[in-house]
Amino acid sequence: MTRPIFAWAFPNVDYRRIEPNAPLPFNANSFDIATANAVLEHVGSFEKQVLFVGELCRVARRVFVTVPNKFFPVENHTALPLAHYQPHT
């Protein structure tokens, strides 16, 4: 198995690939802060989102979660202005 580009670029970082909708592979309170920036909308159903946030709360003492705002003019994933207002094709 080849190493991800991130792991090659940052060899001193403990890189973990986390499977979707699986429990996070960390003990309770392993971190002071956990962040999920523009991740929650990709988790799936509302129930899966609740489970994901619960997992973040389990592994960290503080949690910072952000989600894109459809009224913000810059699309959060691509950094393109007004891209999310274009019709889907």
C-alpha cells in the first residue's frame, strides 16, 4: 500500500485515515480540541451527523464544528465566489 501524499509531505505528523461513519480510533479525551471544518454536511443523514458530533465530543474536551453557509458568497470547498449559486448540470 502506498503512503498518502500528506504522509510523505509531513513525515512527523501522525497521519490516520478514518473510515466514514466508524467510531474514531482514539481514546476518550485524547485531545484538547477537535475540529470539523466543512465535514458535517458530508457525513450523511441527521442521525449519522449526531453520531459524528458525539464521537468528536468523546475524543476531545472542546469541539469546534463549522458548516458552509449558503448565503456566504464564497463556496467553502472550492474558494470560488458565487459557484454554489450556479445551476446544477
